Amino acid sequence: MPAVIAAAVTDGLDGQASRWLRAESKLGILLDPIADKVFFVAVVLTLLFDGNVTWLEVLLISLRDVIVLLGAIGARLRDGGAAWSRMKPRRLGKLATVLQFVFISVVLLEAEEWRGSALIGTAIVSGWAGVDYVWAYLSLTRPLPR
């Protein structure tokens, strides 16, 4: 349990430090979100199979990822994914990641009084972040309506 929380905190600190020190690399920029997703999926599946979270909770905290996945599939069909590949991380997406790990921490710490609030907040921001990613993609492929 403490290892999962420590991993999430140090991941965030690592990202801040690399930006602050201007030590970002193309490989790091590519691999960091992939590593985050692999870590997130491993933790959430472990919690699910151990009976600590429900499928509904997994879906709600993963809304951004589900929307982004569907958006990526749509982008691939629409323009071969050319514009999607130019997408940059979005602040709302970073906030959604933080809130996903807040929810996971609440579950691991068995802080039941915070569980509902953490779930609702994470679901709202995750859904909003997913829509934000798709909207940003659409703005790369056509002018926005006025």
C-alpha cells in the first residue's frame, strides 16, 4: 500500500523536477505516460480482483482514458492519426491522473468517509479531461466553429 502511494508521489515529483531542470528527453516524454498507464492499470486491476473496487468505480475513474482511447480510434479512422500524434499533454489530463491516484490512495488507506467524494471528483474531472483531449484534437483537424 505505501509503495503505490510513494510511486505516484515520486512520479509527479520526477516530472516536475525534469521540467524545472529542463532535463526532458523525447524518449522520456514518450515513455512517461505509457508507464503511468501501465502502473495505473496494474494497480486498478489488482484492487478490482482483490474486491476493493467495483467495475463501476473502475469505469468512472477511467473515463478520460476510455474517451481518449475512443478518440484515438476515431482519429485513426479520420486522418490516419496524424493530428492525434501531435497532441501534447493537457493540464486537465494531468489533474485527472492526480485524482485517479487520490482515489486509489483513499481506497488503499481505507478512508471510507472520503471514498464517495474522491470517486465523484475523479469521475467528473476524468470525463472532462477526455472531452478536452478530443476537442483539442478536433481543433487541430478543422477550424473551431465561431
